[in-house]
Amino acid sequence: MSESVNRAVNAMKEQIDAPIASYFSSCVHCGICADACLFYTETGDPQYTPIHKLDLMKRVWEREYTLSGRVRKWLGLNKSITEDDLTKWETLVYDSCTLCGRCSLYCPVGNDIVYMVRKMREAMVASGHAPEGLQQASKRAIEIGSPMGVTLQTLKAQIKHAEKEAGMEVPLDKQGADYLMLLSSAEIAQFNEIIPAVTRIFHEAGVSWTLSSEAFEGTNSGIQIGSSDIAAELVQRIVDGARKLGVKYVISPECGHAYTALRWEGPNLIGKPYPFEVVHIIELLDQLRAEGRLKLDGKDDTRQTFHDPCQMVRRGGVMEQPRNLMNMVATDFVEMTEHSLMGWCCGGGGGVSASERAEPLRRKVFSKKRKQLEEIGVDRIVTACSNCRNMLEEGLEDNNMDEIEVVGLSEWLAEYLVTSSPRAAGDDS
Ligand code: SF4
Ligand code: SF4
């Protein structure tokens, strides 16, 4: 066994815990999970059956932790793991899984495939088998503070633009604000309309908020590549920034995995509870709607749908809130056939979009979203994740459907809200 294979096998052994053992032992090999995964449905290739993506780890589990596997090991009957196996499974666990969680809803025994893929990725990272794109993104996140290399200087430049556009100051490092708003790198670099949009919304609704120059990045490459150490360090930076400003809430941005990292995994990653609450931007906007703090200035008559970001909706539970907001503004809101809990992924979540190698497969499986959109015929797709937004724009262009506009929910909402005269930054009085 080569040194590299040895490292990978040992890393997998370390990652196999009680849940993983129970998932492998309860799998009835029915293959039903295949029909839940767009990498299988859009290619017909059995290697993309969700449970098969874990087969390498399963072989280690059987060999090391089951009686029959140990007997076979003793008799020298187990199939050895090779360098070629590692190369193949690296592509399966990184390029053909968006961590969308749809397969778990189909599995009759409820196996949590995302949990297993995350564990397998931890082992792949530990043994040096993670895609270059994700390795680079994680390095930039640790060294620069953003997976895309976005700096504080860039944020400040975008804040200046936003202040001009919104006609009011954008609060930065405002001590004692109630809410700390995080952004994703893609929002700062590409979809920066979000900054004037939330500035106007929060101003009108009387929300006391701020951005932070020390904790502005909400994304977490550690979650995507499968490194709990990196993920914990990135979460800790947000905790430190929030603590310094004394905020009561931290707002997770329109980015799917940022919400998973901060809301659901963060306290376990850093090993302690937060001194604040985490709220998704869409949850907060819906709360403001319910409290009558969002005043409409007209409605949107175009035909539109909502694309469910998997981490926010299926895995995160923010399901009704975007629909409440859509129904508040849109007069012709139509759902895709399978939506909400059963929505289909854009194809680029879970770090898939960060891997150049995965691009041909990712573009191919967009056929699922294309078919869904063709069925309903819309003018606009509203979503709440900047990565989904990028994937949708790319997929629509590939399929000559780019007459369909893609927008972020917060920014779209801001267009239809009453705007009164500006006041001081972050002033909720
Ligand atoms: S989590 Fe999603 S992408 Fe990954 S195997 Fe399951 S259905 Fe496929
Ligand atoms: S659906 Fe569940 S039980 Fe069936 S093969 Fe997939 S993981 Fe195993």
C-alpha cells in the first residue's frame, strides 16, 4: 500500500463514527436514492448513485469494523484500495455531490448522505485528495479572509457606491448595533446591489444594523472542502467580530452554505455557544413583513418563480419565509413542479462550482433546472443564494434561455418598497 493510500485509509478510519457505521449497516441496497440525485437523473450513470459515492469509505468500514470484513481481511480476500480508487472517488465526492440533501428524503431508512459525504471529504482533505480549486479557495479564505480574495478595501469601495445609490450612509463598525450583517464574496464582488438594497430596507424598517470591517465574509470554504479546522477558524472570526461590536444578532447572507456553517454547525465547530443569535436575511425580512415594517410601493406583475437554495430551504428550514415575501410583491408567482423541501439543486452547491474539473458535469446536470423552468415559463427567477444565482445565470445562458432574469430576493424586494428621506447611518430612532 502506497504512503498516500495508507494516509487516506487511516483518515477514513478516523472519520468513521457511530452514525456512519449505522448508515452503512442499515442500507438495504435498494438504490432508491439514485432517483433523488440530479447527477444520476441527468446522466443515467450508476456511479452517481448517492450511496455509491461513499463506497470507498464503506469498504474501509467493512474491512476494519465488521466481523465478516475482518475475517476476509485475515484471509487476504479484501479488495485493496488503490491510488486510482482515490482519484476516482475524489471526483465522486467533490464533483458530483452538492450536499443538497435530497437523497436523504428518498432513502427508506433515512441515511444522511450529506453527513457521510462531509466525513469522506474530511478524510480526502487529510490525505491530500481535495480539488485544487477548493484548496486555493480555502487558502485565500484563511490568508485574505475571502475565498475569492475580496479585501476590506474592495468592500469599502462597494460601500461608497452603495451610499451614492441608496442616498444614505452604510453603517460600518457601528458599536452596539442590534444586527451584524454578513455578506458573501460573490455579493461584494458581483452582486453588490445587495448593499444599497439592505441599507434602504433596514432604514425604512428601522433596523439597527452594521457591517464589520473585521467580520464581513459569511462564506465558509472549510465546510465545502471538508475541513472542520478551517471551518472552525472562519466561524470564530465572525464570533470575534460580533462580540467586539456587541451585537445581539448576526445576519447570514444570501449564501446557502454560509447559513449551514454559521447557524447549524458553528457552535459545534468552535465548541461553545454563541453570544448572539443567527438569523438568515430572508427570515429577518419576513419577520419585518409580519410586523408590518415593510411598506410596498407597487407590485411586480411579471411571471416569476422562486429557486430554492438547498442549504437555506431543505437543510436550513427557511422555506415559508421566501414564499411569504414573494406573495407580498408578486402578482404572478408560480412554483416549479418540485419545490420547497423537494426542490432541485442548481448543480453548483457544496463547492462544486469552485472546481474547474467539475464544470462539464455541472453544466450537463443543469438540464434538470432547464426542464423545470420550461414547464412553467417565467420571466424571472428570484433566489436567495449568490452561488445559485451564478449557476442559474450560467445555465440559462448555456441553454439560450437568458431572456429569463435572475435576481436576489432582498434586492428585488427593495425595488418595491416605499423609500422615504434618508437619515443617519444605522439610526433606528
Ligand atoms: S446530497 Fe444531493 S447531490 Fe449529494 S448525493 Fe445526495 S442528492 Fe446527490
Ligand atoms: S436509498 Fe438508502 S437504503 Fe437505499 S441504497 Fe440508497 S442509502 Fe441505501
